[in-house]
Amino acid sequence: MKYQIADLVNGPFGDIYESLADAEKALQEAIQEGQEINDAHAAEYAEAGVEVAQAADFFEIVEIED
């Protein structure tokens, strides 16, 4: 089994990982990067009355076939 990072809106993206451990590490990096981007736009979201999205809520690991 191989793994890939995906988000709930755009589906799978990026690299393909041979091990779940590598995919989990990449997931944490994607969550951190995504959250930093979301937090950078917090003022804009607040003006629009929208809460800052939590990246951990929409990034996940998906299994892909070989």
C-alpha cells in the first residue's frame, strides 16, 4: 500500500509515500504549513465574520493502489 496527503476539497496532492510513517510526517508538515497560511489571513476572516479554518480538519492521509 502507498499513501498520499489529501484535502477534503481538492483531493490527493503531492508526493506518494511508501510507508505510513513517512505519510504521517508529511501530514504534520502540511497541517503546520496550512495553519500558518490560515492564521496569516485571520484578520481578513474576522472582517468577514468567518472563523479561521483549522488545517487539521481538512488534511488527511489516503491510501492509494500500487
